[in-house]
Amino acid sequence: MPFPDDFSPEMRLRAARAQIDARLIEEYHIRGSGHGGQKINKTNSCVQLVYPPLEIEIRCQEHREQHRNRTAAYHRLIEKVEEWRADVERQLAEHDYLAGKAKAKRPRGVQKKILKEKRKNAEKKARRKMIGEE
């Protein structure tokens, strides 16, 4: 189902940047609930959007009119997908940073200190073997 007709070009651009395929969005119009009495309970003004690729589900019942709820739901969906993509990019960047840090060469002073500790431990082990042979 395509995006709503009253969708701004800016929101269409944001949806394209977030790589949202409008054909995959499942749209349902359901009865609202909560305060409002008869008007809410008899009309299907609540809009539910499901985006299966990311398993995102949005419900919107802010307005009395279905078309305004539909537009608001699409806005929320785009924001959720953008948040999800930003989070994935942040995690990848963090992983790359940590991998680079693990491969980074240690400063010369630190290397010398580590080697000194290793030699000291090797000498301890060598002394233990000598005592055990007697």
C-alpha cells in the first residue's frame, strides 16, 4: 500500500533514506478503545501498521479521523525505522572501533614491561622444574 496522499515530500525522502518499502507495510483499520464512548467504540479510526522485515508494529489513535491517524502512524513508523538503522550503524561502528583497538600496536614501553613479566614468570617455572628433579 502506498504512503498517504497528504504525506510531505520531506517524509517521503526520509522513508527512502531509511529504505522503507511501502509495499511490505501491512495496514489495518481497527476499532479504537479507551475514553470517548460511542464515537470511539463504533468507528474504525485506529490505524495499525506492521512492518514485517523489522518486526515493527505501530498503532495510532491520536485523532478522531482515520486519515489523520494513518498519516501519524506512518510518521511514527519512519521514525522507528530510522532509530533502528541508527542503532545498527552505531553498533557496527563500535565493533569496528574495538576490533581496531585490539589490533593496534602497543607502545614500546608497554611491550617491554610485558616481556619483562613473561621472562620473570618463565624463570619461576624453570626453578620449579629444577627443584622437582632432585
